[in-house]
Amino acid sequence: MIHVHQFPCLSDNYGYLVHDTESHETVAIDTPDAKAYLLEAELKGWTITQIWNTHWHPDHAGGNAAIQEATGCTITGPAEVAGKFPLDTTVAHGDVVTIGETEAHVIDVSGHTNGHIAFHLPEAGIAFVGDSVFALGCGRMFEGAPQQFWDSLSRIKALPPETLLYCAHEYTASNARFALHADPENLALQDYADEIAAKRAKGEWTVPTTLRRELATNPFLRADDPALMANWGGGTPAETFAALRAAKDSF
């Protein structure tokens, strides 16, 4: 049995501890705040045995050294982490890592950074997607190119629709405002935005989200929609994605 423990850390990050109740292994998904992760693990009575990094940014791998020093855990992630933060094992698209007997499939979701990966646990129906995709949004294109990022989002789009997407930040209210600007006639999006506003007014989280809902409402995952392509320009989905991303950057 896999249990995901979610908690807020830093200003707007979410921390995740994944615990296998049979093997008693615990994986830290990224390490934005080592003290918070160690405290949450202690409160749960768990010991962190692994870290899985999605990409190299400090609010995702900056706690690697402190957590490893405290626990002796192993650290797995994309090659881009090495040289910046501790990393024991390098993985790339198509590789498989495990917690207990549960497999996590590594997916190339580069674009935010050139080595960004996600971890999909098909048996558990969950994916940890870092900053590649958010509820109603996607990460800034700091290092990648539009076609690269669109290809990455297409790999996420191909996961089972019921997959729970655990993204790394609480950006949903801001993302909803842009999504309504980008796709104002989308009734499903309007309902989703109302729900988000109500949740945030009560201080509730909007993460995780379901892929099914994002496919219907997230403009970045819908850059291949004919109406969005017509409204935002671009002869290909990647070009429409680029137009949407540029608009969001200045929104």
C-alpha cells in the first residue's frame, strides 16, 4: 500500500512523502525544505530512505544534502542535478525506480528545465510532475523550447485520465485567472475556477488535480484544441503553446 503525505513548505511549495506500508520505505519527492521534510517524517514515524528529484532548481533539490546526512538515504534524479546538489543515481526517460514492490516510471517532461522528469506510479494511479504542469498551468520555459515542452506535455496527456497529478506549487488561483483569459467560453473551466476561488478563500489546497480535469480546462494541455489554435495563432500545437506561454509570462 502506498500512502502520500502532502504538506506546505517554503512560500508556495508542496512537500510530498511517499510511504510504502509493507516495506516501510519512504521517498521524499524533491527537497525544497530539509527541516520541514525531516519534521514531517518524524511526526509520521517514518524514516526517509530515498529522495527522488524532478529537476535541479534549489526549491526542488536544495535539501538533498541535509536530508541525506540525517538519514543516509539514497538520491535519484536527472543528470542535471549532479554538480549542483548530491545525487547517487541518474535516471532518464523510460527508467524505472521502486519503492518497495511499487514501480515508478520515469517520464521526460523537459521544457521548464532541460532535464526535468516526472515519476508515474501506475499501480497507485499517481504522478509527481514537479514544475512541468500545474493545476490550470505549466512551468515557465526557462531552458527548453516550445516543441520540446509540448512533447513533454503530450506525454503527460497520454497518462490514464484518472491519474492524480501532484504538482509542486500552489499556483492555481493565478493560473485560473489566465486560463479564463485564454479560454473564456470554456464552461468546465468556469466551474473549476469558481471551485478554486472557494477553496482558496477557505485556505484549502487545490493540489492534487486529476489529469481528466486538466485535459478539459488547462489551456497549456489544450494547445492542440482547434478553437484555441484559432484564437491564439500558430499552425501547430507547439506554436500555439508558445503563444500561450508567452502571454502567461506577461499576464
